Amino acid sequence: MSWRRIGPCLLAVALSLGFAAPGSGQEFPKGPVKIIIPFPPGGPTDTVGRLIAQKLQEIWGQQVLIDYKPGAGTAIGVDFVAKSAPDGHTFGMVNSSLAVNPYLRKTMPYQVKDLVMITQLVILQQAIVAKPDAPFNNLAELIAYAKKNPGTLSYGTPGAGSTTHLGAELLKRQAGFDMLHVPYKGSAPAHTELMGGRIDIVVDPFLSVIPYVKAGKMKMIATLGDRRVDGYDYPIAAETVPGFSVVGLLGFVAPAATPKAVVAKIQADTARVLAVPETRKRIEELGMEVVTTRPEQFEALIQSEMQRWSRVISEAKIEVE
């Protein structure tokens, strides 16, 4: 019998005995796995990454390590992922900056096509808050005040080019009013300036401002998602500006050449982790909504976000060095 005829027979026997073909995903991981987080340690995003890493380690029986590579609006960490070996043993967390950076920054060390989307993990709700004594109590009143008093309102965000900054610029265009953007290096200084009366409102992740709202130090004007935040009865912007919706996201990506079967295994096992009630509850307590998607769904979302934010960035002439 020739090897041409024996070869397929041997392959069939091997598969029947459970031997995995190269790149099948069944043999993944072969060793320690590293998750790149492009943010500094601490904070909700770090918590999400660590929760998932711990559970994946239990499933895989291999070390799952967190490696922080912050800087340049996540570009440093994401570039490291894009240039890593495409075997699934290094993948990374991304946020909405993945869809924004190509239009916001003059030079980029990688392109989105250098990555394969694995899964979206969560939605991060955004919010508009004001001082407790602000002369408006909801978004309709804020818009009316801004139109009646042009050039007087200022709003703070955690930084130029952040989702909150772009969301506010989109809101201004859709609702037809204006206010001055004051970017800060993070949420904390923006909160301090608002409570000190030096700016009028802050646009920030819901999870960052809700403790101050509960303490009576800030007033909730609106949340920016397409439905009210679970467990709260705050109005959404779309109730005043129909069709408006802006949320943040977190997801996993890997180098573009990572085998599809390996990507599918990471996605499936991550979905298993996020389906565990205790894990889901902990993430929801951070003010996030768990949403596990397939790679093609996450890819479609990123492409849609890129189209939307490219227009906003161009029209608002936003640029970050």
C-alpha cells in the first residue's frame, strides 16, 4: 500500500484517538498565557482583567499572567499584542480607543488589521453630572441653558480623545448646542474641579461618578447608553435627544495571524468565565454590563465605531499628539 493511501488512514485514526491537528485549539494553551492590559494597575478595568485571568487559569491548568503596558492612549500595549507571536499565548485587553486612535493620532505603530477580535467583554455606561446647585436638573434643561447662555458652559473629561470627550462632542452636534471642553489627566482631577466650582459639568464613566452622586456631591443629569443603567432610574440622553447613544467597551484581541481555532477557544472559555454568576455579579457591581460576543460580532462593532468616531473627530478637529 502506498504512503499516499496510508497517510489519510493514519490521520483518521489519530483524530479518532483524540490527537489534535495543529492549530485546532484543542492543544491550547501549551504553556503560560499572558494578557496585556494597556492601562495602569488598579481601577475597574484591571479588576475585570484579573477576574477573567484567574478563572481562565483554572480552566486551562496553565498560568495566566497580567502584564501592564500603559501609555499613548493604549497604543503601547495594543502594539505589543499586535507584534506578539500569533499563537494565542499573548493576547490583550482593549477599550474604545481601538476604534478612535487611528483617527486621533498622527502616527500609529500598528493598524487595526494587525489584530483579530476575540470577544467584547463588557459595556461601560457613561454619564453627565453637574454640581448640586447647577441651574439645570436634566439634559433638556442643560441644553436650554447652554442655548440661552452661549459660551458660558464648560465640561471636563478624563482626557482629550476619550470616549466621554467624543460622546460629548457628538451630543453637542446632535442637540445643536455648545460648551467648552476642558481635558484632564484622568477622572479624579475633573471631579475635583467640578466640586470646586471651576467647571460646570463632567462627562465620565458612570462607575466613576456614581459614588459622588450618592453622596450628594454631584447631580446626575443623564446617562448616555440606549437604556437606563440596571438598578438605577436615571434618565438616558436619548429621552431628550432621540437616537443618541454612547457607551464604552472592553474586549480581547490577539495578533492577526492567530489560528481561528485558538481564537474560538479563547472566546468560548472567556464566555464560560463570564457566565459564572459570582464573576458576572462582581463585574456588574463595578457598573459594567457583561456582553460576550463572537469574534465576527466584535469585529463588526469595531468597524462601526471606527466609522462613527472618524466623522466626529474630523468635524470637531480633535487631535492628540
